[in-house]
Amino acid sequence: MNKKAIWAIIGLMSAAVLGVVILQMDLIRTAVAVNEERFEKNIYAALNAVTRRLETEESQEVLHNSLNGFQTAYYQEIKGAKLDLQGSLPPNFNWSPSDMANGGNQVSRGAWLNWLTAELLNDCNSPECLKRKDTYRKLMVFFEQSARGIPLEERIKLKQLDKFLKQELSNRGIDTKYNYGVFSREKNSFIIADGHYVVEDDQPKEILPGFRTIFNSRYKVDLFPEDATAPGMLMIHFPQRTSFVWRSLWLNFLGSIIFTTIILFCFAYTINVIFRQKKLSSMKTDFINNMTHEFKTPIATISLAADSITSPMIAGKADKVGRFANIIKQENKRMNSQVEKVLQMALIDKKDFSLKVSDVNLHDIIYNAVENIGLQVEKKDGKAWAELEASNPMIEGDNIHISNIINNLLDNANKYSPDKPEISVHTRNVPNGVEVTISDKGIGMNKEQRKHIFDKFYRVHTGDVHDVKGFGLGLSYVKAMMTAHQGQIDVKSELGKGSSFTLFFPYKQ
């Protein structure tokens, strides 16, 4: 897959993820708007229900008192005239004062006034009708004047108002904290707040600071709207309105966050996999090119040596035949070594290997490794030395693999020290083990290169792909073997100043 295709996929996936996020945000915004609208409707419905109940309760009381007063003055007159009042009254009203005292009527005062007005407007001339109209007129006067001149605070019972508010809000599923107040238009101040009477005698024209929040609330309705002029307003404020509106959406909101996070994670993971696969493909291509180059030279050398041995001019010369045979042997050994490296990494990847554990003297391994690399270093006019300061260099491990670890690190130090290599190996005892540090003054590495040096097939390039031989398997192998020995490897490097690898080998537990 080429870069254009990868970036096209990234663009499409980014657009899809962005679209999902925008859609989720829009759905949440719509849900919040719907909840806010439902909340406001429920609030106004609750407040209107409270005012209706207050008015109905007052009408019950007023009508009862009016009828009691009316009864005293006119009941005997009605009884003597034997007027058929029962059949003329609303069907849900029982004229009997005793039944009235039990609260049988549920009609508001305004409804009663409207009914009485309609009855008085009826056109009739019979003595019974005129007598009945006179009775209704007197009743209407009693009823109409009953609430006139009564202060608003006396028309509202605190416990009753508090009870009605709690019931109506609860019936509509509103269980959040609230503050309410009753505002008197006559006094231009609050007379009731949160179940208590408010005294503002000294400030009839100003709202006290503690009630401004309630006064500025959007939720307010008129009290006793059927009066000629509504004497006051019922106001309510919800300090936790926003959290309450969101409360019912938290599952949807949480679900949206979770699913969006999953989508983003999958998107990021997919992009990471694509780039890793692209990088791995590039590294494998580089590995194949390097392997081809590494095998091409010995094959060509072996081919030339074989041709020379079979040549009539060389066949009779034993010294030259022996020389060419030795070249074939060395090149074959070199090829076999490269193949073994590849096979070893394959076994490591499959975790199909076992360590032949025995007592190992690190100093002996290091001494031999430094001596071998020293011959190559001297050809470049460099030097390699060991500072073996560990008093107890004995550990438990696989002698061959540990030797390969040291040799690989020394070989890398030599490869990446183009001019006069200076390679040192230092050992010291640390708690629970031995620490081995291999340092050089070569080309070094930057931060990004240090992050990948233990990746399989990764090679630090020096400009030319083939100027440093290898498959990029050495450090990957070293890391895997140190892990298998329950050890650790750390690297410090600075570009242009060299690198330092520190190995920790634990003692036998």
C-alpha cells in the first residue's frame, strides 16, 4: 500500500469520525433542548395547578361562609316561599348548608360568579323566578365581596401552599431543590418565601437582595387570576436546574462518550497498525536487500575460488589450491553464520528455544570477545580494551548466547565507529548481579533512533544502505536474550559522540 492510499484512508476515517462526533453532539444538544422544554412545561403546569387549587380551596371556604351568612338572613324566606332552588343550582353543588360544610363543592369562585350572572340575566316574569333572582342577587353580593379587602397573606395558608407545591412538582417528576416566594403587587414586595412570612415594612418599594434571584426567575404565575386584578404572583427558582435537566441524559451522554472513545481508539489503533505495517514492510524490504548483498559477496568469492581450483593453471599447485579452499571454507562459514542469525530470530519469535544453563564466568567471555574484536579494530588504527573490576563475575546462564550478546555489541561498536574506534568494556558488581558496560566513540544515535534500535530489522543508517553490513537483527537478538536471562539492557547515546550499552546479569537466585 502506497502513501497516497494510506493518507486517503486516514482522510476518510477522519471525516467519518468527525461526522460521528458532530452527530452525537447534535443529538445531545437536541435531547437537552427537549428536556428543557419539557421541564418548563411541567413547571408551569405545576404552578398553574397550585394556583387553581388555592383558588378552589378559597372558593370553598368563601362560599361556605357566604352561604352560612346568607342562610341566617334569607333561609327562612326561601323556605317560606318554597322556591325550587335545588334544581336551579349547578348539579355538582348541594344547596344544603350541612352538606356544604362537608366540602361537597369543587367549583371555583369565578365559576360560581359566572353561573350566578347567567342566572340573573335569564328573562322571566313569574313571581317564583323574580323571587329566585332576588335570592341569587343577594348571594352573589355576599360571594363577590367575600375576598375584597382581605390582604393577600391572609388569603394564602403557608402549609397549604407548601403542600400543594411539593405535590404538584412531585406528580410531574420534578424532585430537585427549589426556592419559592409570593410577591404582593400592592406592597411591591415579597410576603411569603419558602414557607415563611416575610416582613419588609421598611422597604415597600424595593426587593431585598436575598429575594432578587427568586424575583428574576422566569417561572412565575398570577395568583387568583379570576379577581378583577391579580393581587400577587407565585414565583419559583431552581438553583440546580441545569444539573437536573442533564440528570436524565447522563446515561445517553456517557454512552455517547464511551462509544465515541471506542471509535477514536479503533481509528487511532488502525492508523497505528497501518503505519507499523508500512514500516515493517519497508524494514523487510531493507532486510531482503541487505541479505542479498551479504550473500552475494561470499557467493561470488566462492564461485571465483572454485573456478580457480578447477583451472589447469592452479590445479597442480598445492599451495594455491589450499589457499582457495580456505577462502571457500571461510566464506561458507560466514554465510552459515548469517543463516544461523535469521533462524535464531525465527526461533525467538516463536519462543521455541531453550537455554543450556550453566555457571558462566563473564570475565572469560569478555576477554575472548575483546581479543577477537581487537584484530578488526587494529586494522582501523583503533583500540579495544577491558576494565574488569567485578570481584565476582560468576553468573548462571547460557554460555553461547551470552557470548553472542557480548560479541554482537562489540561488533556494532566497531561497525559504527568509522575512524579509529575506541571501544571499552567495563564490569562491576552491583546488588544482586554484575553490570557490564560497553562504550564507544562512534557516530552515536539521536532520540528517535534510540527508541527503535531493539526493533527487528531496524538498522541505523549512515547514508549508504550497505556501508554497514548486517540484517538489523543483532540488537533485537541481544534484547531477547537478556530478557530470557532475566537481565536488563539500557542504552545511552548522543549523536556524534558515541553510545554506551549497559547490561545487567543477575546472580543465581
